[in-house]
Amino acid sequence: MAKQKKPVKEKAIEVSLWESANKLRGSVEPAEYKHVVLGLVFLKFASDKFAERRQELVAEGKDKYLEMPDFYNMKNVFFLEEKSRWNYIQDRAKQPDLALIIDTALHTIEKDNKALKGALPDNYFSRLGLDPTKLAALVDEISNIDTLKDKKQDVVGKVYQYFLSKFALAEGKGKGEFYTPASIVNLIAEMIEPYEGIIYDPACGSGGMFVQSIKFIESHHGSKKKVSIYGQEYTNTTYKLAKMNLAIRGISANLGEKAADTFGQDQHPDLKADYIMANPPFNQKDWRGEKELTDDARWLGYDVPPRSNANYGWILNIAAKLSDNGVAGFILANGALSGGSEEYKIRRKLIENDLVEAIVVLPRNLFYTTDISVTLWILNKNKQAHSKSVGDETRHYRTRTGEILFMDLRQLGEPFEKKFTQFSEADIKLVARTYHDWQTTGAANIPEFCYTAHLEEVSSKDKDFSLVPSKYIEFVNRDENIDFDQKMAGLQLEFAELLRAEDQSKKELLNVFKELGYAIEL
């Protein structure tokens, strides 16, 4: 009997598209060609939606309205002039002026749709001098995407998210700040539950926090019409990415009139948000700029954050933007947890004002731009007993005044892209359930995982308003006063020195690896 051939596994469209996009490599840097690829993906999606709506009008006998923008906008569809439609571009893909044709299409669609003002790549294709043959091949590949094939699947959103993550990986250290890995965003959303109200991100990058907020709402059978989204982004090209990312998903957002520095040109000075989600730049230097910002209203009577590091500037900006019942989840470098004379005064007052609800240390290697362990902070302005509806569930919160939940997630996570770590769905559910159980029942003291500290303990002479979780969480068979990140860094340095030494011995190397937690043989 002849052997049956195994069915060939069809490549996911985003993988095929990435392989096609990689053909642009060479003279064009990833930081540039992501705008080329994502601009084309956006055009294809907008064209498919336009064509679908056009067919609806024809079926309804409304042929005379086919070229009237209002009849598209009323259905949240962008109106496209003929030269912005995908079939127009596809028919001209072999022409030597294809780059100019695409630039014209993008410019025209932005001009005709106010919601896209400042969102699309501006003259990218002509300026970059792309190989017309490679560009034509990319157009052909994108033509194969039926963006409306599965109404239940966010096909274009999936492609977009995949590309953002791959570009962040490709750009490496010091770049890729536009993207926060999805599992971190998912964790924040599942913990603070941005179900309805105003959502704000003061350093919104490509808009990942907003996308996940909407996914959270939809997964709990809510309505995205019940949220209003506000954000700000400093880098102009990333600002465009965010606007495109949101437009693709039909998410309406106010990202300010322009790309601007959150501290120097606050685009939402009077905003009070119910939920804040953020991953601001770590340890920014000289962030106060020429304005000095010593009298800024956002400091709320706290000390002025030091010029040498913006971490506490971000914390106070976030605290100032919270509504009376607001909750915030944001990521900072671990250094903000302790030390610093000016930062100490601010941290102490934040704790005494009972704003800090939870401190969660995350594993190493979650980010594409740094391998350090970082911290998720949760601030909550309403620790009093109250009820809140989340989808079909009504949650009854107990009074949590004077309490802080500490969590250490460094034992969680799974391998991702060989050298990175991400949270699994099970990890996220475990952490969110632990946090919400603590909010409602107070049960959360698990060795090496979590601990509830009261203000009396945090303010004691021994702890002195430190927010380092290892000072509170019980570690079995370990010295709880060890700063494990600092110890790991020291061990790595010791290992590097041993490698450089000419008389290194096998025993010394094995001892270092043993301390690092690896069982290997040389």
C-alpha cells in the first residue's frame, strides 16, 4: 500500500508576508521599511472595507451614493478615491513609478479622511528609492490577503501585531521602543480590567495598550463604545504607527494634535482617566528640558522629580491624571523601588497617601530592548470597599487602605524566540486571579510568590519605605535581603572576567555556572 503523503501545512499569512517583506532588506533599515509594509497592509485593508461597503450600497439600490464619503463614514469605513483603491495600485504594480503611485494613494486617503490626519507614511516610498521589482513582489503578496475572510478573526490586526513584534526584534537594543511585548500588555489589562470609562497612556508607542484594552472588553462581552481612549507619543514615526494601528481596528482615539513630549507639551492637561496603562522609557536623563518644570501642576504637592532620572516624573504624571476612582498599571525599571534622596521623599509620600496598591517584579528578558528585570506598579485611588461590574460579573472589593500587595513573578514565564521570555495564558490567569482574590478576600501570602504588607511594616525602620518585594516576600532557603538582580549581574561579570583570564580552570567555571543556576559539564 502506497504511503499517504502528509498534508502540507499552510503557512500563516503573516509569516508569508514577513518573508516577502524581508526581500526589502539591504539598503532599507527595518526602522524604515516597517512603515512601507504596514502602510501597504493598511491600504489593502481600507480598500477591502471600502469595496465591501460599496457592494452593500449597490445591493440597496443606492448607486447614486457610491462616490459620496458620508455613506462610507457612517459605517466607520474610510472613503477611497479611485487612485487610493488597491485594485488601482495592483494594476500598476509593474510600472517603474509604483512608489509614487503608492505615495499618492496614501496622501489622498489621509486628505479625504480627517480621522487619519498625521497617521500615514509621508512620501516614504519615493524617498527610500526602493527596488521597483521587490516593491511589486510585496504588492503581489499583500494582494493575496483577504482581510475580510473571517469576520471572527482580526486578520489585519494579527498581521499588524506580528509585524510590530518582528520589527522590534529586528531593530534590537536601543530601538524598538515603539512596542511592548503582548504578554506584558495582556497581564496589565487582566489585572486592572479597563472595562469602561477613560483609558490613557502617556507614552503610547504603537498603541498596544489600547488594542489590548479593547480585546479585554470584547472578551468580557462589553462594548468598546463605553470607553474613550487618550494617548500621547513623542516620536513622530511611532505616532503614525499608533494612529494606523488603531485605525485598522476601528478604534477611535485622541492622541493629541501632534507627536509631542508628554512633560514639555502635555496634549491632555485637564484629563482625568479611569484607567492608565503605560510602559514609559526607563531611566530617562535630562528629561525636564528647557522649561525646568519645577512648578508643574502634575507634581501634586510632591517634591520635584530629579532631573537625572524621569522615573518619578512618569509616576507623578500618572498619579495626577487618575480620576477619583482611577487605577493605573505601568512598567518601570527596578531602581525606582528604593534609594535616591529625592525619589525617596516622593515614594514615601505616595505610600503615606495610600496610592500604591501592588508592586509586581517581572522576569528578565521580557523586553526586546533590555534584558533586565522590571517592575509593574499598580496605583489605585479607591481602596475603599466598593462594587464593580466586569462583564457578567459583579466584583465586591474589600477595604484595602494601608495595604500593599507584593508579587514576584521571576519564576514564571516560558521561552519565546529562543532568547526571550513571555507569560503564558496560565501565568496571566494565575497572577490576575491572585491579585483579584487579594482585592476581595485579602488572601495572598505565599512564600516566594506574594505577600501583603501593611503601612506599619513598610514604614518601619527596617524597611524604610522600600518597595523591593524581596524585603517582604518569604524566600525559602534564601537570604531575603539579597537583591537577586544585583547578584545575577555580579555573577555574570565574574563569569566574563573568568573567560578573559588565561589561567581559568574548569572548576572555577563550573562553580560560576552553578551559582547562575545551570547544571552543565565542560
